[in-house]
Amino acid sequence: MKVQNTTIFMEDDTLRARCRYEDAGKEQDKKNIFAGGLNKAIDPILQKKQEARKKAMKVVSDAWAGEREIDDDLALRREKIKQYREDMGKAKDELKEIENRRAQLRDSYGVAEDSQEEQDLKLLEKEIDSKKPETGVQLTKEEYKRLAQIKAEGLSEYQQRSLELKSGGEFYEKEVNEATEKIEAENAVIRGTELERLKSQTMQKAEKSADEIMEAASDQIIGMLIEEAKDHIDEEMEEKKEAAEKAEEKKEEEEERIEERDEKKAEEEQFREQIKTSTEMMIVSEDVMDDVQKEIKKIMDEMKLLEEDIKGAAVDTVS
């Protein structure tokens, strides 16, 4: 990019994937902006880059922190499910042990599995289960009628002892049911969370926001560089203008000095001419004076001679 013959080079790296923001100290965003022709560091631009990077990092870090919280919560729920399964497994083992003991009891009393006594026992067990809402077991009219007959005739010793063993397993049945409900509830939360995560796309949106922040900062930085370049050019032009004005002033001063020197030289030349002329006039005057003096002297001499002649004539006359 060129702004009034000042070249500005721009280079920029886009934001990397989420893993890049986990450890900002290991790998920083390497956006570099150079301003050619500007012979000084542009602190506001560096500050703008740092602020943009900080905001982008915060957006991604916050999103990542939120994702980490969700991951931690899901991990905790899966750990609970694991524990519920273990508890349920132990309870089922206890129930299995009780059923084994009941089978041994049946064998010890010599009761066949297809006998009426065993069938009546199963109906008595069904009655007990029908009283538990979670089982959903219901009795028919014929079954109610048969139960009344069994109770009227009285339960056998085998039936009583077998039902007592089954009653001892109710605690473990409750544990199995509760563990099953808890596992279903936790799985429902996990599925719902994963579904919401897919819908929200938090990390993708955060990274996009970070990209937008950096792009906006880059646009602002370009504007700042352009303004800086303009200011730099204006400063250079102002400096050149001031230098030109100073040079013009210096030239005018030099011309004035030359003019003054020429005038002074002319005056000196004129003065010398005047002195020369005066000297020549003085010499001429001296020559004229000499001539005058000579003429006067000549006249005087002539007059003296004339006086002498007069005097001689007078003497001659007297004589």
C-alpha cells in the first residue's frame, strides 16, 4: 500500500485452533505490522495490537473455560454413572444370591418348579410386586380370587420361608431401582448438554469473535498507519517548507550583503575619484599659483626696474 509515496507493508496471521489458546505462553499470535518510511517506533499501533490480542485471547479463554466447566461436569456425571452401575451390580449380586438360596430351599422341601405350590408362591410374589408403584404390576380378578383361596387355606412352611427370603431382598431391589433411575437421569443430562453444545458451537463462535476482533484491530491499525504516514509526510513537507523559507531568507540576506558591499565599494570608488580629482585640482592650483607668483614676481621685478629707472631719471634731472 502506498500513501503519498510512503510505502506501508502489512502482514497478519489468523487465529489458530482452540488448542492454541490453552497455553498462550507457548505460542503467541504473530501478527506483525511494519511501516516503511517511518523512522520511529509507532507505540500506539503496538499498543493496539496488544489490546486486540488480549481481547481475542480473553474471548477464547472465557469460552474455553466454559467448555472446560462443561467437560468437568460431564466427567463428574459419568463418574457418578460408573459408581451407580457398581452399586447396582453389587445389589444384583445380592439378589442373585437370595434367589439361589430360595432355589436351594425349594430343593430341600422337594417342591417341583411346575407344582401348584410353586405356582401359588409366584402368585403371592406377584401380589407383593403389585403393591410397588414402580413395578407397574397389576392383578386380574381370577388372581385376586385365587389369592383369597390361598390365604384362606394358609401358606405352607416352604412358601412362608421363601417369601421371607424375598422380603430380605427388597432393600437390594430398591438399590437397583434407584441406581437405574439415577443412571437414566445422568444420561439424560449428558445427552441434553451434548446436544446444546452442538447447537451453541461456543468455541467456534468464540474463535470467530476473536478473528473479528483481530480483523477490526488490523483495520484500525491500517488507518493509524495511514494517519501516521500522512503526519510524517506533512512534517517532512513542513520541514522542507521551513528549510526553503530559511534558504530564501538567507539568499535575500546574502543579496542584501552583496548589494551593501557593492554600494560601499561604489562609494569608496567615488570617494577615491573625488580624492584623486581634489588632488589633481590641488596640483593644478599649485602650478597656477606658481605661475601667478612667477608673474607677480616678474611684474614686481619689472616694477622694481621701473622704480630704479625712475629714481635714476630723477637723479639725472637734479644733476
